[in-house]
Amino acid sequence: MSTGVIIALIVIVAAVLVAAAVLASRGRGSRHGGSLKRRFGPEYDRAVARHDGDTKAAERELAERVERHGSLRTRPLDPAERERFEARWAAVQERFVDSPREAVGEADRLIAELAGVRGFPDGGQYEEQLAALSVHHAHHVEGYRRVHRVTHARVDGAQDSGAGTEEMRASLVEARALFEDLVSPSRHDGGRHRAGADGDAAAPVRTRQHHQPWSFGKHRPKES
């Protein structure tokens, strides 16, 4: 066999190997992206939008969140703690009738405190706490993000661009789903955090959202 034929065969084999490696890499990337999309659900779409449609950048961000917080194990609340948190949330809903902004601010602080007690990063590290919650409660974390945004828009003096009462009500309703996940005696404990990402926790949200935050009072909330 001539030297030229041998070189040609080597080149062909090398090209085939490179092509196979590229296809295998794409296949792994596709499976990885699909896994992240299943796990994060709506949070995946938000990450893609935040990166202007760049799915690779969004997936890198989400993969980093999983690497940092995927092994986190929460501790369950004892019955007395659960009762106290539930009573405080009921008070938030009642307060919404007359003081919507103050109630939303209290909901923001209450979820931060509850998440910290359960074992997530402390509420003083909001971004890190939110990232950890998004890994384990991806379908419900947006409500916390919304009440936090409303609360801090006012604190920062941006009252002219603040939310109206209906937006505040919607944010509180949405945040309640995360609150109920965190206060629940058994759901998502012991390594079962991913149930929500598979859709098991999505149905209760639709039921919860029929409950209006001001249903404890007789009057519609006032604008503030």
C-alpha cells in the first residue's frame, strides 16, 4: 500500500472520529438541556429570557445553581414552628385588607425567614437564597421574587413605579404557593425536592389561587 493511500486513510479515520465526537457532544448537551428544562420548568424559560434567548448561557447558569445547591437537605419544621408560621401568614392576609404594601413586605420577610429556618441560605443573602429555592421549588419561586420586587421598589423610593393593589394581590397569591411548600410537614423533605419540577406540585397552585388574600376580611383592600 502506497504512502499516499495510508495518509488518505488516516485522514478519513480522523475525520470520522472528529464527527462522532461532535455528534456525541451535541447529544449530551441536548440531554443535559432537556434535564434542566424538566427540573426548572418556568424558571428555565425565565433564565433563557434573561439571557436574551441564549439557551447555552441560561443552561450554564442553571447548572451552576444545581452544583451549588442541588445537594441541600432541608430540615422539617416542628409542629409548634409550623403553627407559628401559619398564624403569621394568616395575619399577613388579614393585614392586606387595609395595608396592601405593608402586608406584601411582611410576606417577603416571612418567606425569607421561613426558608432560612428550613435550611436554605439566610434571607440576608437574597440572591443566593432565591437561587437555592429555584433549584428545589422551581415552580413556585416566582411568587417570592415578585413580593420581594414590590417590597424593595418602595424601599428604594421608586413609589411612582410601584405596583398597584391588583399586582400586589397577585404577587401575594403566587407567593403563598411557595410558603405552603416550605411550611408543609413532609413535601420536599428527605431529598424529594424535585417533585415540583416533575409537575406533582403544580396542580395545588391552581387551587390555592382561588383563595383571595383578603377573604378573612369583609372589605376589599385599600390602595396604598
